Amino acid sequence: MAVRGGGAKEDSFNVVDLAEHAVNRPWWRKVFAPSSGSSAEKYNVATQLVIGGVTGWCTGFIFQKVGKLAATAVGGGFFLLQIAKHTGYIKVDWKLVERDVNKAKQQLKFHSSGTKMSPEVKSRVDEVIIFMKKNVILTGGFAGGFLLGMAS
């Protein structure tokens, strides 16, 4: 480092070979690096469609299976509750249910009167829209793959 006041001191720097650093980095850091930019700049159209389609299909397939499981669990729970009510194990106080439902309706009316989104939600929505605009082909592949995954 240089010293002010006329005297000079020997400089010592570490030299980093960026090519070697890039080779040693794992592939996922190269693909998903924070400053990696849009995929339109890095991959050709076919690669973007394949990546979007495969990830969309996997997401849609998992979404379908989890949705079926959740629907089965909720439906089975209602079925068991109806059997328990019919056999006399459960007694329902319908006036209390009606009062609670009316209270919930009032709270929903109160909260839905303000239609503005919170700043956090708005910023996330803006980020998603920007991502979708930058990666139109990838997003289209994901949407198509998602629909195929839901159908399979």
C-alpha cells in the first residue's frame, strides 16, 4: 500500500484466477446465483422451454397428488363428523354456530372495505411480474408443464 507523505511501501495483492474460481463453483451456484440475470440471456429457447416444462410438470403433478390427499382428508373428516352426529355422539348448538358465522361475516366486511394491498404484498407481486416479463419463454413452459402435470 502506498503511504502518504512521500514514502512508498511495497504493495502486496492476492491474484485470483476467476476462470479457475468459476470451474470450481457448483452448477447450482452458476444457475441460481443472485446476480445471474434473466434466463433469456443465458439459455436458448429450447432449453428454457424444457426447464420450464419439466419444473412445471413436477410442480403440477405434486400439486395434484397433495390436492387429492387434502380433499380426501377433509371429505373423510366431514363424513366421520356426520356419522358421529347422526349416532348421537355430537350435539350441535346451531344458535352458537349462527352467532359465530354472523360475527365472522361482520369481520370480513370490515376487512374487505379497504381494497388496498399492503406494501409488502405489492412489492412481491411487482417482483413476480418483472420476473415473468424477463423470462416469458420459461414462464410459458412452466405454465404448460404445470397444466400437463395436473392432468396426468
